[in-house]
Amino acid sequence: MSYECWRPPVLYWNGHPFCTGTVARSALERSPVLYRNAAGASQFITHNKILPLRAMQLPDIIVIGAGPAGLLAAGMAASGQRRVWLLEKMEKPARKLRITGKGRCNITNTKPWNDFETHVFPLPRYFKPAFMNFPNTALMRFMEAAGVPVTVERGGRVFPASSRAQDVAEALVRWVRSKDVDIRCHTEVLRLITGNGNITALEARINGRLQTLPARAFIVATGGLSYPATGATGDGFRWAEAAGHTVTPPYPSLVSLKTVNPPAALNGLALRNVSLTLFIEGRAVADDFGEMAFTADGVDGPLVLRLSHKAVDALRQNKKVTLELNCKPALTNEQLHARWQRERAAFPGAPLSALLRKWLPGQLIPPFLAQAGLPPDKKTAQLGFGEQQQLMAAFHSWKMDVSGYGGYERAVITAGGVSMKDIDHKTMRSRKIGNLFFAGEVLGLHADTGGYNLQIAFSTGYLAGKSAAGI
Ligand SMILES: Cc1cc2nc3c(=O)[nH]c(=O)nc-3n(C[C@H](O)[C@H](O)[C@H](O)COP(=O)(O)OP(=O)(O)OC[C@H]3O[C@@H](n4cnc5c(N)ncnc54)[C@H](O)[C@@H]3O)c2cc1C
């Protein structure tokens, strides 16, 4: 039989017509196809062989992206006795998960839903069914059962007791493998192929070769655009749009902020136990306490990331955004004044910049005095009443105008994504295409720092896998 140009009666996949018409030899070389022969038996045709069905174990469900969302989706889908493939373009699964929480992985947060939901955007109700199916408590039990004991830290943040994100990633991979999921790395999905209102197959580059893979259902868990070196390059957004979904324009969130005229001398300086207040159009909208760092073009660090979500949203609306640094949040005005008067009396001849070494890191002092408008060399005893007031105010209020935010290369998450209006949030199934599901950061859901984003990935992955398998 020649396959140069061969017209099978009908090609089937799991009983559904898969494709009809002429099959070119080149297509068969790229990808074997399934058909039912005259006797009703399923067979695969390659460009030079006919293989019985069992020779080619094609999947029922294909999950694209082996991050936390894809791993949970694949494991759950396989729990429903489905044959599942998990395709990952990088050399190993969960590259990003392995660097989360500075290598410690803040898995989730213990807050009950009523508190948890205040950290989820744009609308927490879109996440509620997924959370209820696989809540933070269930995730913690799951981790323990998978061999990763967890510990709870300040603010309800949950970490592996080993403080190793690698342990979380490896435990998830072990769990997925234990469900007989076929994990295929070095497999980059290029596009989804539609037909009769469904996704019939996908095209992938597998170890450099193009192949078409059919399946009954597809779960897209390709993440967003942040930290592209981990594999997240926004492919899912493009496929979703091509398949008729609305994709809310993505943007970096939980990200460093750029400030106007950042003092070069401060680049690299980290501050602990300080507080920041975020002002939008002159109104204080949030404040927080902790660690921050100065960068070449602004500010970064956990404290800044926590405030960045509101700051970025405001900047995108062209609103005026200002940060106010409080270098001495633990001291009230009265305590600050009392300490100053004591030290001024003890060292009346000391230049102001020298005395401040007892208060602030040396690197901070010149820019601190410059922004407060105070002369660094003036002796402390010679400072007038007004100058002392200026100094006290500067400790509690160092204003920095925010001009922009960092890019995807350093952003913890991507906000925006596949609109939840196009997703049935009780199942994670697309409202546009019946056999297509989405999970994780590709969705138009995001959250604050504190373990909330990984919970979104785990819960939506769990629900998508369960729904795709029909369990
Ligand atoms: C530095 C950093 C630290 C973080 N720390 C925390 C934390 O401590 N706690 C927390 O809650 N959140 C944290 N996050 C956020 C969290 O990591 C993400 O929200 C989460 O990883 C999203 O999971 P995901 O599975 O949706 O996407 P990802 O983890 O991005 O996984 C997507 C996967 O899909 C693969 N892929 C993409 N396109 C294709 C394709 N075409 N074909 C095949 N495969 C493809 C990618 O290679 C990738 O492996 C952190 C993020 C960063 C960047």
C-alpha cells in the first residue's frame, strides 16, 4: 500500500471522528494517526507501518506545562483512570517552583477563606470553588502525605519544614509518576488544533521534531510571563486568544518599583525593620513593615513586593504614586525626640552625619540628610529648633515618587490572563471549547505574596484535572 497520498475512510480518536480526507505522507511521518479498519479494530498508521492500538499508547488527556498547576492537574486527571501525558518544554518539571520563596517555597497560607479571599484578585469568587475543592488545609495534608512535612511561620505562611523548595517539586513529581502519568520534558507545544468546536490535537516539538498529538481533553497550565527563564513565555495566552477567549492584557505584578531620581549611593543597600506607606493620589492606601532594598533604579524586597500590586494598578491608570519610608517605625515621635535630645546633649560637638551613625546605616546618611535638606557637617548643638523638627520628621517620612515598575524578568507573577468570564470556575473548563481546561497563572487570577499564588496554582490544577477526568 502506498501512503504517498492516502485517503482513509475516517480517522477516529476514542470513537470520535478525528480527521477526514487525504493524509499526506509527510503528515504521517510527523505523526502517526489512529483509524478504525474495516473490521472495526483500531490501528495506527505511520508513513510505513500499520501498528495495533496497544503499540502506541496515546493519551486521553494532555496537560501542557509541568509547573505546580500542571502537576496537580495531571495527577488528578490520572486518578480518574485516564491515560495522561504531561508535556513540559524545559529539561525538567517545575523549574519556577524550585526557586519560589527564595528557594524555600511558601506553599500556601493558613488563612481561612474569609481572610484568604481578601488577597485574591480581581474577583475572589472566581477562585472560591477551586479553593473549596482543594483548600489550604487539604494541600498541607497532601504535602505531608507526599513526604514533605510543613511548618507555619509569621502571617500564616506555610513552608516545607526542610526549607527546600526542591523537596516540594520532587515530591509532586514522585506523586504524579506514581499515578502512571507520562511526563515528557523537552516537549514544546506550539499550537492547539481545533475542529468541530473542540481541540482535536496539538502540535509539539519533541526533541526537535514536530509531532501532532491527539487527545480527548487538554489542560493548559503554561503559567504567565514572569521569570521567562523558567519556561513561562505566555504561550497559553496566545492559544487561548486564538481559540476565541478574551485575554485580559497581562502585566508584571509583585515587582520592584522605580523611583524618581534614585540616589546612586543607595544601590544595593538593604534595610530591615522599616515600614513603607503607599500613597495613591496623595491618599494613604496601604502600609507594611519588614525588609526592603534600594536598587539602581528604585526599591525592591519583600516589603516593596507586598505593596507593589496596588502601586502597579495605580500606575497603569496614570495615577500619582508615592512611597513614604519610615526608618524608625518602632519609635513614636516622643521617643524619637527624647533619644535625640539625650544624644545631642552627650555629643554636642559631633557633626550631624557622625551622630546619625548611631541611628542609620552609614550608606544611608548622605542621601537621608540631602532629602531632609539638612547640612551634614553642622554640629549637633548648633542645629536650630526648625532643623531638629525637620530631622525628626525625616526619620518617619522619607517620600519617594514612584515612576514605574520592573519587567517580567524579575516579577514574581503575571497579572491579567485568560478572562475568568470565559471559564466555568466550578470546573475550570473553557466556556468556548468543551474539551479545553485552564489552570494556574495562565488564568486571569492573581494574589498577594504570602503563599496565595501557589494555592491558586494547586487548587485550580486539582479542579481542572478532576473535571477533565470526569471524577
Ligand atoms: C522568584 C519567584 C518566587 C515565587 N515565590 C512564591 C512563593 O513562595 N509562594 C507563592 O505562592 N508563589 C510564589 N511565586 C509565584 C508562583 O511560583 C507561581 O504563581 C506559580 O509557579 C504558577 O504556577 P503555574 O503552574 O501556573 O505556572 P509555572 O510555574 O510558570 O509553570 C508553567 C510551566 O509550563 C511550561 N510551559 C510553558 N509553555 C509551554 C509550552 N509551550 N510547552 C510546554 N510547556 C510549556 C513552563 O516551562 C513551566 O514549567 C513565585 C514566583 C517567582 C518567579
